[in-house]
Amino acid sequence: MELLVQMGKNAVEAKYELQMLSENRKNRALYTAAQALMNESGQIIAENEKDIKRGGEKGMHPGLLDRLRLTPERIAGMAEGLKQVAELPDPIGEVLETMERPNGLKIEKRRVPMGVIGIIYESRPNVTADAFGLCFKSGNVVILKGGSDAICSNIAITKVIQHALREEGITEHAIQLIESTDRAVATEFMRLKEYVDLLIPRGGAGLIRSVVENSTIPVIETGTGNCHIYVDEAADLEKAVPIIINAKTQRIGVCNACESLVIHEAVEDKLLPLLAMALKEHQVEIRGDEKVQQVIDCVPATEEDYGTEYLDYIISMKVVSSVEEAIAHINRYNTRHSEAIITEDKENAEKFLNGVDAACVYVNASTRFTDGFEFGFGAEIGISTQKLHARGPMGLRELTSYKYRIVGNGQIR
């Protein structure tokens, strides 16, 4: 606990330094950190291999191993994310609103950093760089608590970034990593309210639930992704099959992958054989309701299947008779993450956009686009599935608060 308290004190001290940095200095440091990641990619991958080997020996699921693995291309992507964040407008100091009261008081509402942000996350070491970039550009200090599965990778990435900060004459405490893998330490971290202004969990349902239930620090909930695609009666099936294959198979171990398919009965006979053939090429197991089973060979779906985030080569399917029934089914089983409709009917598209309760709702596009990089945020701190403060991919603006600046001329009340 003493180490955590000291980290908290370091972070509070550092946040006042970061809040005073100019946009140019922040951008220069981000570019330096990006180049450092590229320069040290060999060492980072060597440390990552230790995590991969240990995960394989423990029987880690292939989808989770994929999340854990770093390659030269993924490290280049991390570096590019930092560069893109540097190129984004600095939100700090943005004037949101101005007003003048009848008594002459001039009130200005300005965007300011949150302060110290804590992030608890699992097997994705790229989060270490993404979190630093977004927090740093928005003037925030970040304290990271990664999972034990990625500890060697996270330590390596953090050290590279800290060295880059020192080169730029900026405190290395702008990013700190809790290296202990003890779960009790994570629980203690959740109660560091005196020093940490905001806590963000990134990971599976169990981690998120634990943070929400145990933290005394305000939490932004980043939810799991039981994402659906609804193929409407007015769908262009030549669009539908590639979209579904991309959403399901392009990367299985991510929260924006499609886990469940809802199909209008008017297109089931044409779509299902095409889709079954395409999914078979990717070794995807289909779990369908009775109507799906009548058209193609598949595993019978259970009630549990419709609410499951598989993170695997499995997809559930259900046939419906209307867009309204599709919306009701999705709202019952989804996790408020990302949902899509494939249709050429504008009225049905509008019904779906308005009726589905999710952070991101698509028409004729893959759910895989729910991502800070794809949205032009440079990277993301997470995808919020709650409705307070932030929702969807969280970029720079979602990591800020605001303050009122009031200028008077001797007014008293």
C-alpha cells in the first residue's frame, strides 16, 4: 500500500506540471515516444514473447493470445496512434461557453484535464501506449494496472515511454505502471480516491464488474461487446456476406466483433446457404434457432447463446419477421456496444438507428469500425457503454472536464 500511495503522490505532483505544458511540448514528446517504440520494437517483442510463452503454457484461449501478441506491425500501429494523437487539436483550454450576467460578471466555461486517471486492463499491451498518448495529450497523468498475462510487455513499453519523456525534460511520472500482479493490489488501487480522479477498466465482464463494485474512485464503465448484425428483408446480400465475415472473423478476440446474427425471414433461404459456406471457410461454428436449422446444418442455439460474447469462431443466429422484432431481440441481449443493420430501406434503417440502445449503431457497415483509431481519435482509452459523461470510443475530449472562470469588477452579493 505504501508503494501505491507514493505513486499517487507522484501522480498528483506530476499532474500540475502536465497541466502547464504547451501543446507544442506535448506533441514533441508524443513524437519522441512514438519513435522510441519503433527503435526499441525488438526489445519489446522479446519481452512480449515471454508473456506469449507463459500464456501458451497456461492454456490461454487463442483469442486472448491474439490480444496479447505484439508484432512489428502492431508496434508500428501503436507508434502511429501516438503520432495521430499529436496531430489532433489540443482540447485543453477550449472555450465551451461564454456569458455575461446582468451584474457585469463575465463567465467563461473552459475545458481542463481530469487530473490523474487510473486504468485497469487485461491482456492487451497496446493499451499501455494508447492510454499514455490520450491521457498525456489531454493533460492527464495516468497510472496503469495491467494484467499478469502481459506484465513483461507492459513493463517494457512503459520504460521506453518514460525514457522518451526524460529526453524531453518532462517528468517520467506522467505514466506509471503498477508492476505487482497481486489482485489485492488491484483492489487497493481502486480505493486510491485521494490521488486518482477517474478510474477506467478495460477487459472482460468479470474485471469490469469488479471495478464497478469495489472502486471508491468514480468509474467509466467500458463494457463487453455482444454485438449483433441484423440482415433486413431489404438487404443487399452482396453487401451482407462480406460485412458479416469481416465483423465476425477479421479479429475474433475484440469487443467490436459480431457475435450474433439476426435475419429477416424473407431472406433466410437465399442468405443462409451463402453465409454458411463463407463462414465454413473460416471455421466458424453456427448456432441457430429452429428456422435456421431448417435451412442449413448447424448447432441448435440455446437462450444463453444469444447473450454470449464468444471471442471465438462461433456465431449465434436467429430468424425474425420484422425490423421491430429484430430491435426487441437485440435490445434484450446486447451489451449496448455496437449494432448494425444491413438494408436498402431508409425507413427501416431509421427505425433501427432510433430504436437500438447502443453506443454505436451502423447501417451497411461492419461493427469492427467501433474504434478510436477508425473514428479519427488517434487511439482510444476504451469504449464506454454507459451514458454518463462519455459513450462509445473515448478520445481526448472524453478525458477532460471543465471549469468556470469568472471575471468581475468589484461585484459583491
